[in-house]
Amino acid sequence: IQNNSSTDKTYRYKQTLDGCIVEFSALNIHINNGKVYAINGELWEEAPPLTKSLLSEQVLLANALKHFNAKVYMWEDNEEEVRLKSFTNQPDATYYPKGEKVLVPVDLDNPDSDLRVSYKFDISSKVPYDRKNIYVDVQNGNILLDLPLIYNNTQAEDVIGTAHTQYSGVREISTTFNGTEYILKDNTRGKGIYTLNCKNTNKYDRASDFTDDDNIWEDPTASLTTYAYAIDAHFGTMAVYDYLLNVHGRNSIAGEGHQLYSYIHYNLIADGQPNNANSFWNGMWMTYGDGDPANEITPFTTVDVCAHEITHGLTTYTANLIYRRESGALNESFSDIFGTAIEFYATPEKANWLIGEETGRTMRSMQSPKDYSHPDTYKGNYWVTTGTDNGGVHTNSGVFNYWFYLVSEGGSGVNDLDNSYEVTGIGIEKAEKIAFRLLTVYLTSNSNYSDAAFLG
């Protein structure tokens, strides 16, 4: 159940067969004042009988791991296992995959696709750093789907500090005084916002607090080894929480005050990446590398990028859009949409329609996607049809990004399909409400552009 307001509720259901979930199925029942006013979703009419598995779970997992082909898995690193137990507060928690028997469509892009009985394994690797759901056919061990998921015991006092940020000027931030020093921890929002220092390692469990003596967070050297860019992430995360609560009435990304952890100075190179110019949501927390100084790229802790990553978490807890092809493009676009909306909310004096430009590397433009070789027309110029980047999720997102810009600001022209358009903008304040409701109420995990157009 999802409470959209005091009188408006959405009940979310999954299709099952003999207790076995049909993956990516959905039935959303929308109720206002006790009456059903809308139903939407995606169901399969025909399902195969649940035949007995011809292969053991161990064999199926071995096939999944062979396909995943990581050098080091998370459960092979004892420090990561300890960190997971601590983070989840579950002493038996482990990254070691446990199979779940499900029915899965053979072709996600075909609504009439056959369903196959499979085991789903949630697999996390350390080197390279990755996380995926792998679906293995129980009859023959074939890989059916490969879906990415990369989405103190002391008396303390919550206080307001002054942060001299690198990207957003001087800002107030919530910190915690532990009796001797101030740390980047905010206990006033949901279940907490916590910003930690990985100290140029790839070890989450070794991360430590960022501290300051007088709660005036100022680093004149802007060193990558200090809290210079960490306070930007802390401020950006606070802005995301406040925006969700004040604009949409949602208590953090899961609606129940979900803790928001950010890990700064993470060494992505140690995870096999070419440089540290990246950030990501891994399904549980945010991670930020230190950029690429050789190419004058600074850490990705700007407000719009922080909000972009955290929105992947919001998407996980709502529509849960699969990270491939059109659903993945929508997933990326919603992160850009709310990254931009939160930038206008938190720092309106410097907000614009570009993504990440303050880092020295502009990634996308919502106002003019083609400036960065992204399409602004469905299946128009620059549309990706190959399997690159999970089917072009970062590129094809330009279409929905441009939709949001047009709805907000308006515009006219002739698109790549020779169709004329003229849109009168309604303002970002109204447009963001439409986008939020579309993501959190109507869309389902396998939704595509057609679904978004119809349900929006």
C-alpha cells in the first residue's frame, strides 16, 4: 500500500501462479475516499505450469556466476560482509546469493512473451564493483535475463553548521556534536543522513566520520582528502530529503524515512574503473569518486548529481523501472528530472537545464539534448538501437528529458519525424507534480515510452 495523501491510496499487487511471482507484473489499484477510480498495470494472460526444476539451485547459481564473471564477489570479502551486517542490522545478512523461484518473460519488450520458470539471483561483486539480477532457466540452465541494479552509541546533539561548499556557496547544514567535535550526520531528517569518508579506498567498512572543531565547515585548499566536497554531498542529500517532504509529502525515498548514506573519496580505480569521475546508487547508499583532476573534472557532489543518484533509490521503491532499453531510459530521465527540479528548489539562483556542468563535464542538456548527441524525438536522431549502455539508457533518456523541459517551459518546432509541435509551458512546479505521480503511482517495472505517454 502507498499513501499518496490522506484520502488517496494506491494498492500495488504482483501476479502469482501457485505462489510463484510473475516478475515485472503489476496491478495498481487507485482509491480515493474509499472508491476505486483507476486500475493499471501489466499482467500475463497465459503462464506455463510450474514444472519441477531439472537442475539444482547450486548448478543454476554456478551458471549465473559464470555469466557474471567477476574477479571478486562481495561475499568473498569479509570486511564487506561485516559492513552489510552492520548496515542492515541483521547478523545473518550476507551478499551470498540465494535463489528465488519466479516466472520471467523471455522477451521483456513483447507483451505476449512466453514465461519461463527461473531462479533469480541478486549478485554483488567487489571487483569490478557491480550488482545485477541474473535469471537462470530451471530446465536448461540458460541465462534468461541480466538486469543491472546499479540504483553511535554516544549522547549527541543535533546542531546547525555553516558549510562553505564548493558548488553552492555558503549554506546551513545539519550536523551532530558528539561531545568533542562535529560530524556530518543529520538525525533530524527521517532516519538520518550520514556522510562518510572512504579515504581514497574502496572499503566501505573502513569509512570514517568527517569532523570539524567549530561547526564552520571551510576548507580553503579544497583538498580531495578533506571534507571540501563532502559538505556538498551532505547539503545535496539534505536538499533531496526536504524536497521530497515539502513538495511531494514523501518521507525520504521509501516513504518511511529511509536512511541516506553517502560515501565520499571512494576509490573507483581500485574497483577497475579508468578514473574516479563517477558516482552511483548501489541499491542501498550513494558513492562518490573524486573526479578526474588530469582532465579538470571535479567530484560529482553537485546538487543535481546528488539528487540524480538518490532519485534512482526513489525509483527502486516506486515504479522500480528495469535498467534496460526504454524502461531504463525512463529510469535515467526521472533521475535527471528530479535532479533538475531539486536544483531549482534548493539553489534557484544557479539552477539550469544542464546536468553536471559544475564538475567540468556536462553530461546532458534537458533543454537541448542534441547538443550532447542525445535524441529529443522518440526514435529520432541519435536514438540508440544497439545493446550499448544497456540499450542506450543514458542517451535515449533525452526524449523524456525534453518532454519535461517542454511541459515546464514550453517550446515549438518540427521534430525529427517532421511533426510540428507547439507546447505552452505550465511551469516546473506543476510539471514536477505530474512527473512524480507518474513515477510513484502509475508506472511499473517494464513500462516504456508508450506507457509513460498514455499514463502521463
